[in-house]
Amino acid sequence: MTFFIDSFIMTTTMVFFFAFGWIFFMRYLFKDYEVHQYSVQIIFAITFSLSCTMFELIIFEILGVLQSSSRYFHWKLDLYIMLFLLICALPAYTFYFVANTLPRMPDSKRVRTSFSVVAWLVYMYFFRKLGDPFPILSARHGVLTIEQGISRIGIIGVTIMAVLSGFGAVNYPYTSMFCFMKPVTDSDISSMEKRLMQTLDIILSKKKRIALALSRNSDASIKSSNKLWGVLQGIKSSFTSYSRENIAQFESEIKANEELSRQLFLEVLDLNSRKERIQYSRTYKGKYFNCLGYFFSVYCMYKICMCTINILLNRVGQTDPVTRSIDICIRYLGFTFDVKFWSQHISFALVGIIVITSIRGLLITLTKFFYAISSSKSSNVIVLVLAQIMGMYFVSCVLLLRMNMPPDYRIIVTEVLGDLEFRFYHQWFDKIFLVSSLSSIAFLYVAHIQKPDN
């Protein structure tokens, strides 16, 4: 009876997460596009629901909600469904929509289905080969074991997490701290707008001259049909040739001026955006984010140093932050308190913060990415790819989040994920994070020094 009650609780929360994913899909991702495939919505919402359910099971593990056997069963069920989606369903469905959007693909369902099957088989081959260069698990695991799927998904997901984390750790202080904002005045914006308007006027005048030259050529050709104009044939030919040379020159100048106008328009947008950022930084909320920027800049430098040390010394932290903090309080500060009670509650708070910020950050990133590259034809493919990235990202979050849990609460998580080389994933995250953060620093530095002051 207890198992059915636990299953009812899990099913109810999954339905809630599914509804939230559906609403996010409709109101944020697809609000500017007409939805033709409800199956895309369903797959996206299911992936989001399963991802949130894994985080929910971690929190239940800390709080002791549900029976241990029930949590273990739902962990297995959730992971098997997620692996089926990420390895089989999502790639196959993505290739099917790619085949339908290719312009030169024959309009035959059999051909497109065959293309999708072949593309999926190629994907499965490279997905299988992905784990060969990495020491991710022992050789005794079979091909269809859960460890085989999670280990390879973990490589891709941890790479995505490390790249996003490295860029975010550098980009957030750069965009929120006032010291990196170059001053912008109204005269700078008005001067750039005048240059833009002058360029547009030049383009308009040259297009008028082209239209006038074409009109003269047309009139000349009509008049040349009259015999009285036969004597002036040589004069007309030279005039027409001269006009054509002028038209070609005007067209080349127009192309150059149109490219200049696009650059000036982007400069005007950038100046207005910088002005709004400066005005926002003077508000209380902007000052708050400015202080957060200093904090994250210190954290970024600390993380870079720690990643460098971990890579050089080939080490991985074995103690979670909660246990380490409690050990410091007891050993060095002389505090006495209930270790088990505070360990549970602090772990719950820490994991909750990590879960909320991870979900929020990924959804914001997915929304920006979708609007940057999507169109009415490719939107279904983009959503399926984003669902694939989201599932891999959250599975990798569970892999890395295990280290932030005290040993008593990570037992079932370790059993469910299987006999994986967890040490490798933390070392891999440190390496990719270091490369991503240093590359982001170099890129933003070059962009900052090349940005004009006015």
C-alpha cells in the first residue's frame, strides 16, 4: 500500500512538471510561431518533467521522503525512460524533421524515413565510439546496461555544463559591474544617428539617380525606333554606354553604403543598450547586481585557481561542502551542535539552491538560443535539439551533484547511476571549465579594448 501511495505522489509531481514544461514551451519558446507538431511539445515537456523528477528524488533522498525501495524504483524508472529519450527517441525524431525540412529531399515518405534511419544508425555508431577514449566505466558492463548510456551522456552533458559555467562565471561580472561599462552620452548617440541618417540619404539619392538614368535609357530606346532619330544613333549609343557605366558605379557605391548603414545601425543599438545599462546600474537593483558581480569575479578567480591546482595535482574533492563546513566549525571554531540534523537541513538548502538556479539558468539560456537561431521552418528541429541538450545537462547535473551530498544521502544515487568513474567526470569538468573561462576572458578582453569609447 505504501508503494502505491509513493507512486501516486511521484506521478502527481511528474504531471505538475509536465504542465510547467508545456506552459513554458507555449508561452516562451513557441509564442511567435504556429505549432504544427504537438508531438514536439509532448516530447519537450516529458524531457523537462523527467529532468525535474530526478532533482526531486535527490531532495527526497535528503529529507527521507518516501520509502527507500520506492525511491530506488522511481530512480530506475526515470533513468531508463530518460535514456530511451536521449539515445533513441529524440535523435530519431530530430533526423526525421531534418529530412522533412531539407529542400532537395525527394517528396517521398519512404525516402525520408530511410534517411532518418540511416542518420540515426550513424549517430548510434559515433555515440557508441564516444566512450572509447575515456576511462568512464569498467569493461565488465554489457552494451545495454544503464552505465553504458549514462557514461556517454555524462561526457556530453558535463562538457556543456563546463562550457556554460566557464562562460557565465566570466560574462556575468563583465556585464553587471559598473567598472567595465564605458561612458555614453546623448551627444554620442545623436552623432551616430546623424551619420546613419546621412548614409541613408546618400543611398536614397544614388537610387534616385539610377532610376533617372534607367528612365532616360528607356526613353532613348523608344525614340530610336523613329527614323528621324537614326542619324543620332551613334550619339545615343555613347550616351547609353555612359549611363550603364554610371549605373554600375552607383550600384557598387550603394552596396558599400548599405553595409556601412548596417554597421552604423548596430552601433546605435549598442550605444543605446550601453546607456540603458548605465542608467540601470545606478538603481538599487543595479547596485545589488554590481556587488554580486564583484563576488562572482572573486569566485571565478578562485574556481580557476582551484581547477588549475586540481588538474596539476590530479586530485578531486572527496568531501562535500556541508560536511567540510561542519568539520571546520567543530574542529577550529569550537561549536557544538547536532551534526546529523544540521547536515540534513543545510544539504537540503544547498541542493535546493543548486537545483533552482540550474533549472532557471538553463531555461533562460535555451530561450535566448532558440530566438537567436530559430525560424518557422527549423523551429521543430531546434526544439528537439534543445530538449536533447536539456536532458543531457540535467543527467550530468545529477552526476556532479552527487559530490555535494553527504555520504549518507548519496548511497542510492550511487547505486542507481551504477559503477561509474565519478572521479573522471569531476576532473573533466575542471579541465573544460578552465579552458572555457580562460577563453571567455581572452574574448571579452579583446572585445572590450576594441570597442570604441564614443
